[in-house]
Amino acid sequence: MYKILEKKVMSETVKFMKIKAPLVANKAKAGQFIILRIDEKGERIPLTIADFDRIDGSVTVIFMEVGKTTKHLGKLNVGDELLNFAGPLGTPSEIEKYGTVVCIGGGVGIAPLYPIVRELKKVGNYVISILGARNEKLLMLEKEIKDNSNELHICTDDGSKGKKGFVSEVLQGLIDKKTKIDVVWAIGPVIMMKVVANLTKKYDLKTIVSLNPIMVDGTGMCGGCRVSIGGETKFACVDGPEFDGHLVDFDNLMLRNRRFICEEEEACKCSGADM
């Protein structure tokens, strides 16, 4: 069993949890994920690792309540336990000294971006971070990312904090200023990653995105997380979750991510959870 050590309500639908999982924490690296199951009747869901502490043996996850399981998870409190917490899974981020790296996080995608920012800065990169959210209340880990960045740019859709607009506009501004950029990391909603990848492709800027397709077992057996990369089928759980953003078929990914919306709505109704 995996005990919840700490819980924070980051917004109405976004929760922070620190889970006691020493074996996972000991092996975790930036860019990886875990798959958890709350109880014997629960489904398996993947969550990206937002942080890890090898000393106290904890792994941090930050998630948005969007379906039956995440709503159930969000109702748990400190001291409660999870039945399964498997990981670390997936291929770690390729952390090396590139030069100048632009790290873009949108919404809950800011959470998995944080350890990547930290590790890129640690090996000597000049890190420019761009964080975006619908409004100020949905921004997260601002201080943590600022402390590990050389520059931090904030933008919100409604202008409640930072620049009013989208992360792609901030990136375009950097490009227009002739900022030297060696690689771009983008994690967030699929449409955000698509827009960023389309923008950087015009300037031949290497771009890495982290994909979040529907996933079941996390070991490449079920095929549920298959994605189209450069016309080839890949599995996000074992080949990713990070891929070359210029090769991703984002339209196919968005279509596949909507496959079980009706079933999810029905599951929430049956469990008494509201969608």
C-alpha cells in the first residue's frame, strides 16, 4: 500500500499529492510517469511524475479531476492509501547541455515540466521558461520553476497574471527578438503542443513534446497508447512519452483521446461523480 503523505488543493479541480513510494522515488527521472490504482475495483490511470525525493522516498503527482478515477483520487486525504503505484515508467527526458532551452508548460502540463527544467538547469543550460494557464488561479509551481530558470515568462488567457495571450505568442516574441534557441520543450494540452510545434517547425527549432494518450498497462502490451510519429506507429508508454514534436500526428492524437468520452460520462453518472 502507498500512503498519501501530503495533499494540497491547488485549484477547484487540481490536486497535489505526495505519495510514499521509496522504490519508485529511488529510480525516478525527469519525464517519466507512474500508473496507479486506488483499490481493487479501480481502473489504472497514468500520471506524470511532478517531483521525487530519494531521501524521504516520496513521489509527487499533480492531477486534474476530469473523470471518475481522478475525482475519486481527489477526495482522498493524508493517511489514505493507494493499492498500486507502479513506476517509474516511460523513457526519461534526454537531459544534456544543449545551450539555450525554452521550456513551455500549459495548465497541468506545468507539473511534469518542473523536474525537466530543474535537471536542464543543473547541467548548465540557459533555461527560459514560459508558463501559461487559463487564469492566475490555474498557474502552479511558479516559484519552483522560477528558481530553476534564467528567465521566466507568464501568460494567461484572461490577462489575470503576466501577459494576456498564449504561450506560442511569447515564444514568437523570443524568436522575433533573435533569441538564440537550441531546443524547445513543450508540455500541456494537445492543441497547445500542436501550435508550438507548428511554430517551431517554420524556424527549424528542435522541439520535444510529452504525449498523453489513453493508456492502460503502461508496458506496451495493450496498444491503447499508440500514436503516429512520422507516419510510424509508436507506443507512448515505452517509446515515449516524449517525441519529436515535428513528427507527431496531433490530429490523430486528439481524435483517439476522445474515444471514451461517452463511457467516462456514464461511469461518472453511475458513481455519483459529476463530469
